[in-house]
Amino acid sequence: MTRYGMLIDVSTCAGCDACTMACKYQNATPSGMYWCKVLKGEYGEYPNSGQTVLPMACQHCQDAPCVSACPTGASFYDENRCVQVDYEKCIGCRMCINACPYNARSYHDVDQKTTPYYEGYEMTPYEEMRAAEHPIGVVEKCVMCKERTAQGEEPSCVKTCITKSRWFGDLDDPTSEINEMIKKLGAKPLMEDLGTEPSVYYAGLV
Amino acid sequence: MDIKMNKNVVLGVGAVCLVLLAMGLFALVQQYSFVEGVTSITSYVPWGLYISLFLFFEAAGAGALLLAAVGKPAMVSRLKLAVVGVIFSACAGLAILPDLGRPLGMWRLFFAPNIASPLLLDVWLLSATLVFGVLLIVGLRLAKPALAKAASIGTGVFAVLLVLGTAIMFCSIPGKIGWESTAEIGISLVQMVIAGCAVALLLDAVTGTARNVSSKLAGALLVANAAIMLGEGMLLAYRGDFALRAFEAVMFGTYAWIFWTQVVAGIVVPAALLLRGRGVQVAAGLALAGVALSKFVYVVRGSIYPTYGEISEGLFIPFLQHTSGPQMVTAYVPSASEFMVAGAVIGLAVLLSMAALNSKLVPTDNPAND
């Protein structure tokens, strides 16, 4: 069985947000909505201080609280054990947003046609076409670039990363590159103690 | 109609309620046009005023139904409580609808649900409470003792289970550890009875009777409510763990004024009045308002100190401003549209209650008939 996962080496991430923009371009998410974000922060006190970055998106948990919390079954695991949202079933109750410990979900409640990027802006035909992929009144999240991975390609954020800080692969395949790198870098999921079994691993966390 | 209240009061309150309903409908149209900023709901504060209103009506409705179910004397007093309890419980369900992005899909909650979801506890228990509540009204109104007795048992059990189920649902949500404290289960149940007592006391004042509820019981329950909150606060001092830091955030963050208003005006003052037997109706109103404020504070508590805040020290979330103290997320202030829709639900609850109490559904209160 396939279980797609991701490894992010935070120690080499430059915090450039190229992944954020690649995701936005790939998935044409509505304005103001980012499925892939790079959180930034500071730690310590001068002179022993530094900056930290943390790329964040859906962790595609194997015991996902959002899937069990969804009252209509709109959140589900696909054939690659990635968590997806069936927009037809979603009623926009936002229970899943509350349930997600990683704040990986976004509520789409703004009509792009009535709320343009800026005053006077008119959507292009391409933008209108892609906007139709995002119905209003539902909850959205990272889909692990399912169209790309179905064709054997890497997710857009992995492909774009300028410092090659991301790896993508099958976590159920012990010989996969991602599993080797997880071992090599000693990577772990975020907030492991919650028992959500994320499929995204992090190395180099401060 | 069988007007039992002062006709001028009925007409005046009815007119205000109709205005509130009209404003709410206008706001609802705005909301479902999905214009930016119509509601203050974000991906960081996903639940707000509507959920608070649901919790308030649930507590008041379940409390009234519980008292109607367990009350022995005075058939008419029980009937009034049952009628108002059913209306308030139904309005709890109604308060949720405008919170849904796609309310037309709510049929899925009944016919294609994910039974693992704790949200269904609310849906099914509320439905069961409403069904038994209506049966209780029928049993009491048609003077069918067997039906009234069976419905009383069902109503009492499901009214308690409804509030318990909601409290458990909130405690089970891993993404919002601010809701995790199990003390809230006790607080919810106590507040349910407080709200029920307050509704009964106000009903007595409005309809000119006073039999069913001891004001001292309501006062004692307010003291119990304060004691559980104090216990939760003391745990903070000794443990200072993550879940309790959310409680600290509402006590000393942006929402502190609401929290302390609720404590003083919603608990301390009404408890003092009720225990001394003075200004009972004012105290009941304050207690009810205190429950409403408490529900709002509880709902926002989940979002202002969320689980993801513990991912890594010093990180900040894009688009959010840090606030001072323990609060992590900018205060949620309901929009004008949210207030108008909430006002409409309250107006509808008052209007329906008034109409029902002044209809032939509730006979003229004559103690000799009870």
C-alpha cells in the first residue's frame, strides 16, 4: 500500500516562500488563502538569538482528527493515504478547522467575483476558470498535488524548493529515498505526542 | 389567541421582535452573498457568536425542559416551561444554521453522517430532546398522565445528555486545547440548571405566577458555578499547563472585560440577590445574561490560545498580530451582520415564546386546576 509523505529539512530552508507561491500557482487558491505557508519567528536573546522558519501545510495525518471530526464524511483518505476534502459533502461547519492541531485548513467564504484582489480588478478568463475549482462555503487544504502525483510527478512545493529542503515519496516503501533521508536526518513529525501520525516529517527544528 | 399578558407589552415586544427579524434576514442575505468582512470568522477563529448563541439557547432550553420534566406541582407551570424549553432548544438549532457555509447540505447530518464525529452528539441529542419535549407538551396539555410521565423521563434524560454531549464534543477537539478543560463539563451542566431556573423565574414574573423554582436553588447553583471556575483558576496557579493557559488568556487578555463582567454581573450579583430573595427577576435576568457571556468567552477561549501555538517558540502566524500577555490570536469581534442575525434568532425565540404563552396551547393559570 502506498502512503505518500514529505520530509522538510528546516535547517536548510531559506524561508523564501517559493513553495507558497508554487502551491498557489498550481492550485489557484483564492486570494488570501495559502495551503502552504512558511511561518517565521525568532528565538533566544541577543547575542544568542536566531531566526527560525517552519514550512507548514496539511500534515496528512494517518489518524487525522479532521477526518474523524467531520460530521458528513467530507474529509477522507484517498488511495495514497492523503487526506482530501469532498467539496460536495462539505457543509462548511468548520469542525475540521477546530480539530486540526496544525491549523492547516482554510475556510473559503469570500466570493472572488465580488471581492477582487484590489478595487477595479477584473478576473481573467483563466482565473475565472480556476476559481470554479474552489466552491464557496467549504473548507480547503493541501491536496498533496494529487493531479501531479497521479502522473508520477512531485508536488509543486517539492519541485520548486530552491534549497532542496523537501523530499516526497512513499513512506510505506522502506527503500524509498524519503525513508532513507528521514533516518539520516533523524526527522520527526510535529507534535508527535498528539498521536495523529502525520505523514510530514521535519528535520532541523530549533 | 388567548392573551394573558398585558396587551401593550405583547404588542410592543412583538414589534421589536419583528424589527429584529427583518434586520436579521437582511444580514443573512448579505452573509450568503459571501462578501469579504461580512462575518469576522477566519481560519484562525472558526467559531464565534453563532456557536455561543447555540450554547446559550441549548443551556436555557435544556434547563427549562429539565425543570419541566422533574417538576411535580403545577401542571400549567410545567407546561409553560416545556413550551419555552422546546422553543429555545429549537432556536439553538436555528442559531447554527447561519454558521454553515452550505446550510442546504445539512440533510447529510441526518441521512449520510460520519458517525465517528462528536458533532453528531449535538445533532442527534438535540433532535431527541425536541421530540420528547413536544411529547411532554402534548401529555401535559391533553392531561394524559402516562404520556406525560414517559415524556418527562425522556425529556429529562435527553436534556442532560444534550448539554453533556456538547461539553464532551468541545473537550474532545484536539486543535483547540483551550476547550480541553474537563471543568467545563461541570460548568455546562450547572449553567444548564441555572439557565432553567432563570427562565422559570422570568416566566413567573411575566405570567404572574411563582411556584416552581426556588430562587435559593438558583443562587446556590451560581455559587457552585463560581466554585468550579475558582477551582480551574487555582489549578492554573499550581500546574500552569497548556490547556490552562487558555483560561489565563481570557482572564487577562483582550476578553478580560467580558470575563470579569460575567463573573461580577452574571454570577456574584445575581447570587447575592437570589440568596437574599431580593430582586429575584432582575437576578434571573442577570444570571441568564451571565450564562450568555460565559458561553461567548468559552467559545473564543479555544481560538485565542490554540494548539498550533505550541509548535515552536517564537513563531508567528501570518496575518495575525500578537497581543500582549498570554493571548496569541487577535481578538474576535463579531461583525454587525453577525449581531443582526443573532438578534433575529433571539427575537424569534421571544416572539414564539410570547405567542405560545398567549395562545390556547397554554391554558390560563389557575392554581385550583393544578
